[in-house]
Amino acid sequence: MKIGLNASFLRKPDTGIGQVTRGLIDELIHGHSRKNEYFLYLEQDIDLALPKNFHKRVFLPKLWRRDDLVRKVWWEKFLLPARAQKDDCEIFLSPYPCPTFFSKKIRHKMIVHDMIWKVFPEYLDNWRKKIYAFLAFQAVRDADEIYSISEWSKRDIHKYLKILKEKIVVAYPSVDPNFSVEERHDRDNSTLEKYEIFGRYIFYVGGFDFRKNISGLLEAYSKLIERYDIDEVKLVLAGEDKSKLSPLFTNIQKEIERFGLRDVVRPIGFVEQADLPALYRQAELFVLPSLYEGFGLPALEAMASGAPTAVSKSSALPEVCGDAVLYFNPYEPEEMARVMGKIIRNNSLRHKLSEKGRARAKNFSWQKFVEIIMQ
């Protein structure tokens, strides 16, 4: 059988869609049938060792090379289906909602991560994004099979797109096996030195757009210091500051100044995927204060790494984390501070959460994910 896959997000490995795309492909390479022939469609070539039954197809519009939504629509809506049809694909996997349509000769499987554009329409802040979202939602409705990464997202897809629940199948993703590797002090210390992290710290990694609630985290951290006098425990924020590109992103430096936290909060910028396990492992606590998550991959990464974890009790996070973390209301900085303080001051609780997190993370695997999608 010939199977096509939109592998465009392999060029963005730090995104949730990029990680799911990579996990899906790795599992297909190592654990699936050699009888199938796979075609990976890319906008940019990727250095990836592939078996003989895997083929890369790298192409762009001849008249529009700039990486923007115009090219994205052109590539996904017109060029990609034409190439898949030329390769005689019988099945096509879209690992995210995109404006890709196929004739009924090709069975289209689409993974939908969340309904952020519906829950927070502020994200569609220009006409290009609105057009893209409209086309993508049309393609979701047209897909032969729809896969959600959580029961929460499944309910949102049904609610906002009016798609029958029976058509939506839940397939939980996993994380890179490196997050489950045992601690190596020399290697971990080298990674901490690379990012100039010294001493005890609370860790956050992810985006800084407003749904991630970084302002709420900073306010909670300031209250944590005031209440428990533990300013020796720094707050490390990993992620790119994109506040100059869009008002949707929090200006981290401005918020740090607003709460008087210049000496105790350390933004370290983009972190390479290979370095993340060490940063999770050595943290006193990982915190995810999001207002909305379709799944919450960083929480699963933290649990797999053994980091004591606290997350907001919103959207899909309780579904993913179960009883392996402590929860707080993301709209209540006082409560967030109280939960963080409880973990920071209690060694035995940290050890218990670390063990429970590792055990919980073992419930998620790329093998299960692919088996559900390829059935």
C-alpha cells in the first residue's frame, strides 16, 4: 500500500506538531510494515535516515518561495494533493488541520490537535489567518477519518465543527524516548552550564502567547517569594520571545520588570530539543500555567523526565496528567503560588510526584498512537 504523509513540520521540531510528526514517522520507520511504501512530502529537505520503502518529496511553489501563509495555502491545497495523486497514494496522513483535500480515491486521515482558533478567536488577527482557518476547517470536515489527541479536543471538535463524535477517534501521542533516560550528573551539569543556570530553579518551557498565561505565572512566582521567602529558587523560562512580532505574545522582559523580578527570573530563549531532558530532570519543579491545551506535551515530557510537576486544571491537562501532578486554577495566582510553594518546601512530596510522573508517562507510547491511526 502507498501511504503519503505531510511532513512539512519536521523543519519545526520545537513545535507540538513537529514533535508529533517526528514521533509518527519514527514509529512508522521502526515498527510498521515493510510491505507499505511511504512518501514524505516536505517544504524543506531534512537530514533523516530512511529505509528503502520511504521516499522524500521536497518541493515549493516556483513563484512564491517566502515562508508565509500564502505559500502554505498554495503548497497544502494545490501542490501537495497533486504530488500525492502522482505517486498513486492510497492513504494520506495529515498530522495537523490544513487546507488539503483529496478525491475519494485517496483515504484521508487527519489529526486535529485542538480548537484554539475557535476558543480564542483573537488568534485569527488578520484576514490571511482567517482564510487559512476557514479552509482548514473545511478540510477537517471533508476528511475520511479524524483523530484527536485527547477526549477534551474531541469534545471541542464536535462542539465547534459540528462533526459527529463517532467520526472522531482519540489517539494519545507520546514524547521522545530521550526524556525517559536515566539521569547523568556530568552531562546534565554541562547542559545547565550551557544555559548559565546555577542553583535551584522552577522550570517552564513553551510558547509565550497569551493562552500560555506567563503573566499569571510571573505574578504567582512573585507571591511565592513574598510568602515563603525562597528567592534562592529562581524561575527559568525557556522559549522564544516573539512579542515584537505580534501583540498575541507576552513581552517577557516588560512583565519581569512589572513584578520586580529582574534578579530572580532567567529567560534562556530557545532550547534545543536534545537539551530539554536535563533541564526537566534538574528542576525542583516544572509548572505549566496554560489557560488551554489540546494535550500538553511539555507536561508529559516533564513527567517522563521525573520532574515534580504542577499544572493548571484546565482543558486536557487533567486527562493527560491524572493523579501524578498537583493542580491549580490558572486564573488564581494566589492558588498557583500556594501549590508551587507546597512542592518546593516538601522533599518527600517532590520525590513522590517524580515517581508518579514517570509511571504515568509510561501509559503513552508512539506504538499505540500509530496502531490507532493506521488501523
